[in-house]
Amino acid sequence: MNARVDALGSAAAVSPDASIGSIAVQLPGATAVFRRLKLDFCCGGNVALAQAVADKGLVLDSVLAELSALQRPAAAPETATPAQLVDHIVTRFHDVHRQQLPELIRMARRVEAVHRENPHVPAGLGDLLEAMQAELFTHMHKEEAILFPMLKAGGNPFVSQPIGMMRAEHVDHGAELERLMALTNDANPPAGACNTWRALYTGIGQFADDLINHIHTENNVLFPQFEPAAAGSGDCGSSCGCS
């Protein structure tokens, strides 16, 4: 996947002098912040962040802190116990997906409606993202309600069954991710795309990266600790996008 915040370096380095349009395009999740604060990143995207914040009577340091929090490390703790690893997965991936997908769906619906005459518009993107959200949210709920408590308690002789089910669902998620990337040209917007379209694809690229890391962390780091050696060989399946 492409790096999504190259021009900003990191969320912590967001400059008050950067335009809100460039921040929206390069920093996944920034659109939700700007929308909530009523900062126009699309038509009014050429305004510097500091000026846009001042015009709304907002506190610049608070906005910068909120944007900085959007940059999240993907790596799991190197010496994490299974319980710590589970907590990392929930915080870094489950909670993040729950934030990402509603905003991506909203932007996809907007792009499909506003640019419906554009031959490059990703028709059906909102529906696909909604289907992925429903499947992923159900999957994460099952992990949090059933599997993860079992793993935090040390596992049991039957834990390989729910693990096997989660592995199979990961393959399904990988297949849907391939559909998503095909529909969006690997999250590369067409020439002349507006800020909302570009921000949508930036967010999709980050979601794809996060989902791949999410599946990898479970399949190749967490689950093998509770499986027989032959079953926990670390192969997530070709559809997950890890290879």
C-alpha cells in the first residue's frame, strides 16, 4: 500500500500553515475532525489550518492535538503477553475500524452522488463499504465477546475451533479488500479529483493497511500461541493481502 502521510511526515508534525485541504487529503481521519468542527476542507481547502481555526474561534492547540492523535503506530509490543496483545488489537485495530468505516461510507456516498457523471466514479463503493462494515463489526464483536476472553484466560482444549472460524472469516475479509482496491484503482484517485474524493481514497488506503496488519497480527502472532504447531503455521491465506 502507498504511504498516506508522506507530505506531513507524521500527524505530530502537522503545520498550522498547511492548508486544511492538504491535511484532509494526506491524513486519514482528518475529514471527520474537520466536518465536526465545520471546517470546509473541500471548497475552502486552500485556507491555512491556523487561519481556518481562528475564523471559527477554535483553539489551535486543541485541533493540532486531535489531528496528532490520528497517527497511530501499527507495531504490536515486542514482548507482549497474550492478554496485552489482545488489548493492543482491540485498541489499535478494532476501535480504529469502528472510527474509520462510518466516515469512509459517508464520503463514498458523497463522491458517488456529486460525481455520478464522472466515468471514474467508483459506483457501488458506498454499498461495498457498508457490507464490509457489517461483516467486520460482527466479526470483531465475536472476537471481543467470545474468543478474546478465552485467550486472556489462557485458552482451553477447544479454543482452536473459534480460532479456525476467525481465520476463515479473515480470508473473506481479504477477498472483500481485494474488491475494494480494484474498485478504487488501489486507492489512487483520478486526475482532477476533488479534496473529498482524494481524502476518501487516502482513508481507504489507510483502512486497507490497517486491516492487513490487523489480520496479520491475529493470524501470525496471537493465534499460533494457542494452536498446535502444524495448525499455527502462520499462513493467513493468499486473499488477506499480507503477501
